[in-house]
Amino acid sequence: MVDGPGSPPRTRPGVVTASSWLLILVAAIQVVNLILSLTTIGTVRDVMRDAYRGTSVEQAADYAWVFGLGSAVLALLLAAGLVVLALLNNRGKNGARITTWVVGGILLCCTGGGLLNNAAGGMMNGNSTSGDVPSGQEIQRRLEDALPGWYGPASTLLSVIALLALLGALILLALPQANEFFRRAKQQSWEPPVPGTAYPGAAYPGAPGQPTGPGQGYGQPGHGQPGHGEPGYGQPGPGQPGHGEPGPGSGEYREPEPPAGR
């Protein structure tokens, strides 16, 4: 894995890879729970209808069915999100690691609360009734009688595995090896040029090939350049054709000097 041009390659530590695989395991368990929920949602609705028939909340069964479908869709989205976070963590995205901690913490609370409720035998549902509405324990008893005998233990086992796997994934992402992997490489900051020093790529007077004398600005010949030091810059000098001829507009006529040696 390479951060960018000129930066040293980073090797993904084993703790990050193991954490990503644990997140994928949790996502797979969410899919399995989704399948179990869809296969039993019809039975749950029938039990709820029988329990609330003739009561003031007879439509509660339909509401529970809609809630079950919404929970199934949420579980599917959550599974996809965990897989995406696992892939981004493998690439060293620190934002993905923070998101994993947030989502994982919420999921830990929800899963742990559900397990505690099941372990308490549904005591959190309450034993009191309101008018003609059956209690939560009565509804739970009817559901256990209607659902297959393996459904409850299988659901509890999957929840425990998901809870432990998610907890392990979050702990692995907090280890020092993971911190070193997710730490961003320091970028070189731009520093302004110090006064009195040449800016890179700029030429100043005194540099080789540049004008140094007064009046020799850019675009004019300097020392060692053609035309420098010749009289009448831009006009022919002695011994050159046209030397001695009046310039344009001088108003004088001069005969050309005979060649030397005649």
C-alpha cells in the first residue's frame, strides 16, 4: 500500500486485517438473521392477530408486521455498511475507523440489550396489562409456542457470536499497531522565500549571463553579448559597410571613405 509519490509504502498490520474479517462476519450474521426473520414474519403476524383480536389495538399486528419488514431492510443496509467499512479500514482510511467505532458502539448496545432481555425471560416486556390488551409476557409465550423450537436458541447463538466479533473488531482497531497504520503521513508545508535569497527559477542582476551595469535592463546586451561596447549601438562601426554614411534625417551627405591600401 502506497500513500502517494515519494512517501514510503505502508504494510497493513495483522490486527487491521483481523478486524476487517470480524466485521465481515458480523455482516454475514446480519444477513442470516434477516433470512430467519423473513421466514417467520408471517407466523409472528398470525400470533399477534390472534392475541389482539377484539381488543382496542387490533391493528397492532399489522404495525408489528411493517416494523419487522423495516427492521429487515435496516439489517441488510447495516450488513452492507459493515462490509464497506471493513474494506476502507484495510486501505487505512482513518475516517472509516472512526465510523466503525460509532456504528459498532450503537450496534453493541442494541445487541447487548436484546440478549439481556432474552436472558431475563422477557421481564423487560412487563407483566401488566392495559384494559383488554394482553401483557408482553403473554405475547412472548404465544410466539415461543408458534415458532420452531430451534428458532430461539439459533437466534440467541448468532447474537452472541455477532456481539463478541464486533467487540473484538473494535478493540483491534484501537491497538497501537492499528494507530500507526492509520496515522497520516506528514505533508511538506510550503515555506516562503527568505528576503535576500533568490526565488527558485528567477534570475537577478549579477547572475551569469544577466546584465549587471546601469542602463542594461532585460532585453539589452550585456558583457560578452553581441553588440555590447560597440559605438552607436544599432549602427555600423568602423570598417563595416555603411560606416560614415549619415543617418536617416541628418541632412548631410558624406562621401564614403576609400578602402584602405588604395
